[in-house]
Amino acid sequence: MRKLKKIGWLVMVAIIALSSCKKEKTTEEGYDYQEILTAYVDKTIIPTYAEMKDNSKLLYNNANLFKTSNSQDDLDAACDYWKKTRAPWEAGEAFLFGPAALHNLDPLLDSWPLDQAQLQQVLDGDAELTADYVRDGLGAVLRGYHTVEFLLFRDGENRQVADFTEREKDYLVAVTEVLRDDCVKLWAAWEGGTGESAILEAIEFEVSTPYGEEFKDAGQVGSRYNSQTDAMDELLQGSIGIADEVGNGKIADPHESGNVLDVESWFSWNSLTDFQNNIKSIENSYLGGYNANDRGKSLSDFVKEQDETLDSEVKTKITAAIDAIAAIPEPFRNNLDAPEVTTAMAKVNELQTIIEEKVRPLIIK
């Protein structure tokens, strides 16, 4: 993500969430959103992060194998698992509130742009490139998805074994270990950490009350959300925020500047896939469920009860936004002025508008 534009918003959300837990809880009146909130956590957020953390473990394992074997097959597998780990992260950008903000995991995982000059200084230096060094000695722009991406890809292609230096291999193993740990931490903060005690103990991360439980229990004592409506607004604002970022930042910034360096994920040419997954994060938040075959009670169900035509319009605009991004010629970095880019921005902005101006007022009155 383009973090510099959103850090202020994330800090504000974190402050509001933290301050709200000090207030007296209120009884929710009107519509009971309990089923929607519960399904949002159990069928959308936790499964998304579970897939991410499982794939991050395989990414780290294959990076380790590559360092030992010096095999192109193992390197290619690491490249594949970078994309498989990246996909659920991007498909979770509609819910980067809560743990992602409170534990600073959003910038640690996904700071952009990458500081290539500083990264090269690390590679040219003599510090031992261990996970502890990356975690404790380097800043956010020298770890996470985009540092791994830079090490694995060039011009949209998997790098070749012969191109790697030994220090690059060391850095790759260290940074994928830290990425794995951060993915596990984010999942655990929502879920509680079932089954990942070894990693959590190693990084000294304890979960007292899972954030997912607080979100589901909005309006009850023990939750930082004063009401179910507050939690529903968090859900809505997450979708509105990522629509704005995709339409008016991730796509618009490089389109307007014409600068390829403004394009996120341009080493791997994964940009358009990232953007589509961002809109899918809105789709999953609206329809409920990370897997289309395992939906639960959703925001869509609520909207349909209030206005069936509006529900249909929102679904249509979600599909239109995804399709418009997919229609941009690949790679995005080489087609910044294509007419399809303008169309995609318009379709994403239409999606943002309908959620902000028509869906949200059904809940926030």
C-alpha cells in the first residue's frame, strides 16, 4: 500500500478504538448486527489471514531450501509462494483496522516505496543478515513484502540462481522469516493463536483477548466498541478507505505522474492482481466470507432487507470495478496512460461512492 497517505488515518482509528474501551458501554437499539459481525470475523477476516500465514510459512521454507540447494526449482517455488502469500494480504486490505494498526503491522509488512539505495547498503555491508537483525536493526522499508519481492523478481520474471549473491540469499531467508512471523502475529491477534504457539513464543507475542472476540462482542463489556453500530461503521470505513486508495492512489498516482516508480509491486508485475484483490476485499466484506462457497450472514443481507435494488447495484459495481482493473493492459507499469486506466479509476470511485453515500447511511443515521 501507499502507506504515507494512510498512516494518519490508521493512527486515528487506533486512537478512537483505544479511547472507546474506556467509555461506558451502551445497549444497542434497533437492528441486531450480531450475526453479521460474527460471520465477518469467522468467515472473512480469520480465514483470509489464516491462508496468508500458512503460505508465509511455505515461502520461508522454500527460501531456506533455495539457500541450501541453490536450485532454480526451489527459487521458483519461493517466487510462487510470495504471490500466494501476497494475495490474501491484498484481499484483506478492507480490514486493516484493529491489530494491523495497533501492532504497526501494516507498515512493517507492506511499506512502499522500497528504498533500494538503503537496501543495497545493507547488502554491501558486513552485518550478519539474520532475522533478529532485520526485525530489530532495520526499518519498515527494508523488510516485508516488497523487500522479498525485490530479492525474488526482476522485470516481472523470477530471478535466476546465477544472479544471486550469498548475501542476497542470507537476506532473503532472514526477511522471509520476519515476514512469516508478522503474518502469524496478525492472524493470532484476531484468532488467538491456536496451533502456532512455537512461533508466537519465539517472537514473544501474547494474545490476551483476541481482537475478533472484541469485534463480535461490540456493545458488550470487554469490547472496545461501544456499540454494534460502531463495529459496523469500522467495517464500512475499511471498504470505503481501500476503494479510495485504489482508485485515487494506487492507480491514479502513477497514471498522473507517469512515473513507474510510483507503481506498487512493479518488480514482480503483480500490480493489477494486487488491485483486483483489494476490490475483492471489499467484495468479501460485503458478501461475507473469504471463500464464495462458505458465506455467512453479511452486510449484503442487511442491505437487501432494506433496499433490494441497492444491494444489486452494489454487487454490480463491485464486479464492474474488478473487471475494469483486469482490462488494463499488463503490466501496469508499461501502460500508465492506457484509456482503460481512466475507466478503472472511474469504476472504483463509483463503488466507493455507493458504499459511502447509500450503504453507510442505512446504518449510520
